[in-house]
Amino acid sequence: MFLNLLDSDEKKAFAELAEKMIQADGLVIGREEAALAALKAEMGVSNGGDGRSIDELAGVFHSWRSKIAALLELIGLGYSDINFSVNEQSLVDEVARHMGLSQDELEKAEAWVRDHVSLVRRALILMRD
């Protein structure tokens, strides 16, 4: 949804973070793989990561807009399997900390994603045949 706001370096870094995210809980399910593939396709990124650390990846995002866009997308990926696991939350917390976000700012981003996921689910219920 917000990946178009990222420049090419940020997109590559986000793709690496997204790969770390779907592996964070130790269980990669089809929904997560599909969500990651869709995100990569949206960004035009196909290759795997370079093995950079969370600190290095978070440091690629310089503007407030790109940091928030990346975190919203990362949290959304965490919810793609309906269970935002403790390990996924921990990864998001670490990314946010390295980006310089406060706990309050991170909580606002997580609340927005929860609201968005809820609204999408409600819309899908409305569209059922």
C-alpha cells in the first residue's frame, strides 16, 4: 500500500526485512510467502537479501515518511497469517528502535494496522456471495 513511497535502496532493505519477518516465528506458511511475493512484485524486487543486520537495514530509511511506510507494511506482513507472533513483534520493535521511533509512535502504527486489517476483513465479509 505504501511501498511506492520508498526509493530503490529502501525497497531492497524492506524486502530483506520482510524476509526476516516471515521467518521470525520459525514457521513460514503459504499466506506469508504469498504476501511477501506480492510485496516484492509491487516493488519490482526479486532477489534475496544480502544478509545485512537489522541495524544496517533500518539505517537505510532516512525520512520519517519512509520509516513509517516500512513499519506499517512490516506490521501488516506480520498480520498476514492472522497471528502477529511474539517473535514478529520483537523484530518490529527492534526495527523501530533502530529507526529512532518511540514506543508510543510504534504503538500508533500497530493500532493503525490492526484497524486496517479489521476493516479489510469486514469488507471481505460484505463481498461474500
